[in-house]
Amino acid sequence: MRYFIELSYNGKPYHGWQIQPNAITVQEELEKALSLLLRQNIKITGAGRTDTGVHALQMFAHFDIDQPVETAKLVNKLNAFLPQDIAIRQIRRVTADAHARFDALSRSYKYYIHRYKQPFLYDRSWYFTKDLDVKLMNKAANILLLYDDFKSFSKTHTDVKTYICRIDEARWDVTDNQLVFSITADRFLRNMVRAIVGTLVDVGLHKISEADFVKIIEAGDRQQAGFSVPAHALFLTQITYPDNIFLDYGND
């Protein structure tokens, strides 16, 4: 039987999602907790990777087990056992071939920038005081929807076979004293969102033009794109799936 776990986490203490040698990760913490509570070796597959320090408001992973699970009880036990920076939202039984990574229809991220010193935002928003031309940044962000090859914004020397992504939304919003960048795509490359944001910030600073932004996309060269903005202000906010993979309505 296969189950999907929906969770959220504060990425500050972790070296990303995926298990690594000699580094604490969210996947490792969750696998240890599941294996202990279910009294067997449980391996989980995540919907994707988040880098060191990146947060997730909504993340999914799946695991297999040969007996039914009382999902509500397991949610409560996991939340009691896991560190306070990882929270299980729900566990749902899914079809046997449902896959947390490959069945995802879309993924959404938000990146937060605050322009005035905020003692309650320093660890989850990027403090950046220079003036930004948000209107121009939005014009450049709209250009992303016209392309599908984003090699220029991908971390180099990765194991990906293709740099093709379908971006459905990319925009900047001003809320109070924050700038919020929202982006939705069918998939993301390693470091892609942070590289896009850094390049759009260069647009907002008038360091590069819209035409330069187009040239960067078409170049397929990470070195031509902007810097990667700090990870602590990036949140994975939503992952969507087809309804027909779920066999129940959530925690029983």
C-alpha cells in the first residue's frame, strides 16, 4: 500500500530535503521517525528537492507499507516525535503507482524581500534596501512565460537530462513593506528560482535591460545570469496532483 505524506518545515536547521552523508536533512528525520513508529525500515520519496535553508509550506512524499495505516494516529505520533520545525499535515492512501515526484502537476514558490529592517522577518525574508523598479521586474518576469529552456538559471554539473520547464506564472507583488515573487511551473531545476530572482533584481536595479534578460535566457549559460539570492527567503508553497490518485479524503 502506498501513502502520501503532506508536511511543512522550516528549512533553517537542515541541509535541504534529500539525504546526504554527514548532514542533517528533512528526509532523514522523517524516515527515522516513520521507521521507528511503524517498526520497519521505511524509505520515502519526495516531490522534489529543496536546497539548504529553503522552507516548505507544503511538501509531499510517498512511502510503501504492506499493511493498512491508521493515518490520523500516525499523524499525531509523528508530530509528537519529530522536531518542532517539521509538521505533518495529513497522510492519505493513494493508488499503487502514484508517485510524489512524477505525478505532480505543478509546483509553486514564493520569494520574500523586505526593504526596511524587520526583527521578525530577518530569517525568512531577504533584507534588501536598494530601490527596485518593480514594474520593470514584472515586465521581465512575464518574458519567462514565453520560454521553456532555463539552462541559464540551473545549477551546473547536475544530473538532469533536460532543462525544459513550463512556467505558468511569474510575478512580483508589493505587500506592506515586502516584495513577493510568485512562480509556478511544472518542474524546477536546481537553484532555478533563486537564480531567476537574482537576475530579476539586476533588472530592477537597472543593471540589465529587458533585452539583456532575453539574451541571458537564450544563452543557456549560468554564468551570464545573475547571482543566487539567499535561500532563507524562499518558500515552496504548493504542489498539485490529479485527484484520481487519492483513495481517501485524508486522515481517518
